[in-house]
Amino acid sequence: MTRPRKGNGMNAVFFDSKMSDDARRRSLYDGQLYLFSPTPSSIELVGLAREMAQDAFAPLDPESAQFSLPVEKYVEILAGLKPRFIHHPKCKELLPRILGELGCDLAKTYFDVPRLRTATSGGYLTAGIAYAFHPHRDTWYSAPMCQINWWMPVYDIEPENAMAFHLRYWAHAVRNGSAEYNYAEWNRESRRNAAQHITVDTRKQPRPEETVELDPQVRLICPPGGIIVFSGAHLHSTVPNTSGRTRYSIDFRTVHLDDANADSGAPNVDSASTGTTMGDYLRGTDLAHLPADVIARYDTSPVMVGSGEDGR
């Protein structure tokens, strides 16, 4: 297939593509989507997540525990489970292995820690630690335009509890609140308070400030450990879960050193956030951070009202 030009409105889904990582990244920056079958290491990672979830909710089934627990108790369990998963030493072993299995150059590929996400059914819990993401681009949250997202289900998913891509907005701006978001401020003030938000999430996050047409949308369905790969600039959202089962998923992000140095990446059609997530990434070979000068170049400052400067 001929690689389309940026912003020409063509989106394709590549299944188990054998193209090189360099070509794949260029294609991702053009808005294409990739779907991979489970790899040995992704199966091991979802196995770890299942084991930890089962231990946390025992004797209940993690997919149906929400129907047997008051929401406050459910939040308490997640507040312990999710950081334990993020910081489990096995995760930093398995992510580079997954990336290597899919053709990434680990000496130049940097990843962040994996997040265990939950999307409960029927609106049981949609705030705070189980936040149901409205349509958004990760780049609204201080991510670089060269960020690539990797997402996998922990249990079987179906269209009623998947993730949606809103492809018509790849090259079309959405009026949003990203100009008021700074990653350092979010880490300082809001991230640690997630478990306090149970019925309503009052944390200030970038949202669309105009009506977003959710349809047409694409929902990719893959088995546990299957991997959906997409640009952080894609507009996507959490599907309202009507499946009767809690969805568990794992996601992490990568940047490639060459792309970061060259300011390569997806086109920026509407992101105006400040600060950067670049300090979170770890090299696949030895867990070293990105070079300090690279992080500094991306670490823009918040706009100072009345200063006449845009902080960039």
C-alpha cells in the first residue's frame, strides 16, 4: 500500500505488519493504525496483570467484582492495585521484550511505565482512578508529537467495552482546553488525588470545547495480549461500557530518539499544552532517561498572562 500524505484523510489498519519500525513510525505519524497478535512477552504481561487483579479482588472475579462491592471499597482496592502493577519490576523487563518482538531498536526506543486501566460497566465508576476518557489526544496532555501509544486488553473485549478512534479528526482541529494544561503542574497537584474522585472528577483536564461527532468511529477488537498501536495525536475515547463486565487494559508509550532529535512526528492540528512527558521515558536497553538536552527542548513553560510571551 502506498503511504498517504499527512492529512489526506486516508486511514488504514495494518494487521501483523512486517514492515520495519522506521517505516511503521512514519506511517503512524500519517495516522495509520496497527494491530498485532499477542507476543510471548505480551501474554506474560497480561498474565501478570490478571494474577495481580485476582489477588487484589479475591475471592471475587475482577471482571464482575463491581457488582459485589460498594464503590468506595472498589476504589480502595484499585488505589492499591494500580501502583503495584506500575512499579512491579517485571514490567520493566517485559516492555522492552515486547518492543523487541515487534521490531523496535531498543537502543533508540524509550518507553514509559505501563498503566493498568479499568473501565467499569454501566457507569458504576467513571471518575478518578477509573476515569472514563472523553474524546482526547494524548498530545493535549503535554505528550510530544512523536509519541506512539501501545494498548492491549487483559481479558477478552468486545465492541461494547473497547476503545474508539474518531478518525475524521486526524487532520481536523478540535477546540479544546489544552492551553491550560501543564504536565508538571498536573503531577504536582492532580495525579496523586485520583482516588479521592469517586462520583465526579473535578480535576482540570483538557477537554473538547465544541461538540465532537463521535460517529463514524473505529473500535479495534483483539484478544488478550493483542496490541493496538497508534499515534498519540489520534483523537480517541473510552467507549461507554455496556458489556456487563469491567474492562481491564494495559497501555504504555514510546518515543524514538531519532524522531525526538529531528522534531519528527504527527502533525499538530490543535495541541497547545505546555511542559513535557519526555522525562518519563526509559531506554529499552538499560532504562536510562532521554538525554537532558532533548528533554529540555520539549519542556515548554506555561503562558504568562500579560507577559507578551508565549513561553515556547
